[in-house]
Amino acid sequence: MDSAKAALDKIEADAQKGVFYDFAISSHLMKKLTGLQFAQLLAQKKKLPPMNIILLADAINPQLREEGEKIGIQAILQNPVTADQLKEAFGKIAVDAADKAVQQMEANAEMVKMSGDDSAEALKNLCNSTVDTLKKCLEMAPWRRELNSHLARVYIGGENYAQAIPILKNIIKLDFTDKDAHHSLALCYQRTGKSLEDAESLLALIETRPADADLHCRLAQAYLLEEGGLEKAEAHFLKALELYGPNDPPRQKARAHYGLAKTLYRKAGEKPDYGACAPPLAELKNALRLDPVMLAPFFLLHTILKNFGKDAEAALALEAAGKITPAVPADWLEWFFHYMDAGDIPKAEDALQKALVMDTENQAVLVLAGEAWFRRQIYDKAIVLFERAIQINPSDPRLYNWLGMSHRRLKQGAKALEIYKKALIMDPDDFNLHYNLGRVHFMLKDYANARKSYDEALRLNPGLAEAKEALGQLPAAL
């Protein structure tokens, strides 16, 4: 504007129309009024929201800085001003504003806790109320990693996991070694149901919501995928069924009954007698009573009946499954497993593609299918799926572990080495990663580094028998 008065008049006139400004850049040597006086008059306009002011001056001295701070000027830059100086100023202003917003949110959270209302819903609302401020700060300086980190953390606190994902991916692009960002991104994908959930993080969540039936069901499913987790899986499926009420969706309860059936069947052993299968069969009946179009129970029922030579009844179960139109990726995944077990690879691949068409970013489908190829020693197909999962989610070390093992089985040691090193950036305390890295070093005849990796695996897990055995296979001179 031509003068400070004209600028003030415009700011006020536009505010009456609902147009507000984020910044004012002012020269200290304006006509009639100095830049300090302009800032002071602007601050006195109580009906206007606070505005960030950058002051341009030909010379900067301590007195000018002191007076500027008193008035609330955010930055003073000396002429001639460069684009980099303005960028730095915008970034600092945005970070300062974001820091204050987060500090205020945390102070309010403490007050909520002190008042006795420390419910997850109250804390979630506090996080959500801070999002708009942080988004505006990020618009000012999208290149500042601190702003991305603040917004991602607040999104997660408000349980807006899907919104946090692109922010966290941006942080990782800026700095792949940011372990906190990797951990948070992996968590967000788990919470959105697009990645396999781990029991540890679900246990922490259950501590805040012990009466959440769905959480117990998800925890049980996580234990079901872990070696030695059957007892815990059974306990949490039973807890979920105890907590589900009459108004909960039938499919949720059906999932718990099916999960319990699968757990009990696995507990019965590899070749159980028919009597040992009575409890899982009863749970399958409960699941299908609640949700007659749930595909998974039919496939487990087919497996149990087939194992006992009841071919006609098994065929009826499979026929019933064939009449159901798959509604979610997990349904097509069940067909994938069925065709894999039957040795019909073309149909298995077709079912997998249909699952991924339904949800292109579903890492749980990619990983479970990748593991199936891996177990059948079809490593090239497993690699394709694990690589696709990593493209979607670069922050889950489990994906790198599977990918690394696949490359090692194909004797591609250099590639496996690169993959494990990336995984250890995210989770340096995973003994499995160190052990598998040691096996790669051993394959490459780098015995000194193999020993280091095995030793680190044992430091993290002193009872790891595989690492002790691997150390014994190293040349005696080492």
C-alpha cells in the first residue's frame, strides 16, 4: 500500500467482509508512520485477529529489536532482503505458532486430567481442535519437518490415523532415518486396518479402553499370527465375546466366534480326532448363525470336514461359500488361500488380484499372500508382493524382514544386505533382524560381521537358540 493508513483501512475493510490476512510485511521507514508504529496500531485493533508482521529495515540495532519484540513483531530483516531470508522468517513464525498451539493443547489436556475427565474422547477433542491451527502453520512453511511432526502427532492423538499417513510419509521423504516417524506411520497403517496389527501396541491401547470388545478381538487376531500366541488369542476372543452387547453389529460378534474356532482348531494339533474338533465346530456354527454370508467359516469348516474324510459334507461347505459374493478384500484372500492349498495357482492369483482391486493399499492382504508364496518357496512372487507393500508403507520393518529373507533364499545377498540395513534404521532393537542380517553376512562369507550380528541378536534376546547355533557354525579362528 502507499501508506500505513491505507494499509490499516484495507485490513479493517476486508475483515468486515470476512477476509483476514496471515502476514503483513512492512518497511520501517514508511511515510508518516514507522513500521513499529504501524505494528502498534494494528495490535490495538481488538476486533482483528492477531497478524504476523515482518519488518524490513535498512539497519538493525538492539533498540529496534527490543521495541519490535514488545510490540509483537515476529521478524526483522535487513534490506536488501533475499528469498531465503523470507523463507527462514516464515518458517520460524510458523514453527513458533505451532509450538504454542501444541503447548496450549498439552496444558489443556493436563487440566482435563486434573478435573477427573481423562476420557479418550475428551483428549481426542482437544487434539482435533488444534488441527486447524497446525494446518495453517504447515501451509506457511511446508518444508519444515517440525510442523509435519506436530500435525502428525496431533492427528494420531485425535485418532485421525488416515490423515496422519501422508504427513508422516512426507517426514520420511525429508529424513528416512527418523525412527519416530517410521514407528508412527506403521502404527497408523495398523490402526486403519490396512496393515497387520502387532500385539504390543494393541495391549497399550487396551489399557486405556479395557471394555472395548472390538479391541480385544483385534488383539486376539494379532496373537493368532504370532508363534506361541494361541492361549492369549483364545483368552482375548473369549473376552471380546463377553463384552459384545446385543446392540453390537452381528458381523463383529461373528468374527470373534470364527477367530475362536480357528484358535481352538489350531490348539487341537495337526491331526486332531473328531471329538477335539467339536468346540471349533460349535464356534463356527455360532459365527454362521450370526452372519450367514461370512466366507471364512465355510473354508475352515471345509478344511475340518475334509481332514476327517467327510468329503460330501466338505463339498457342501465349499458350494455354500461359492454362492456368496465377496464383499471385502479378506473374502477374496480366503479364496486365495483355498486355491493355494488346492494347488490351483492361476485361480489363486486371480483371487488375490480381486482382493487388491477392492483395496489397492491393503498391506495385510499383500503380506499374508506374500507369506503364502514364501512358505511354498515361490520367492519371486513373494518378493513382488513385499515390495509393493513397502512402496505403500516404507515404515514396517516386518515387510523388510520378509523381503530380505526372500532375497536370501534366492542367494541375492547384496540385495538382502541393503534391505536389512534399512529395516534396522526403523527398529534397531529387533533381534530377528540382527539374526537374519547375520545369516546374510554368513552367506556372503563376511564372518566377522556375521558374528557381530549374531552377538547383537543374543544381547537383545539371550535365549535365541538359532543365534547360538549360528555362532557355532562360524570358523573357529573368529
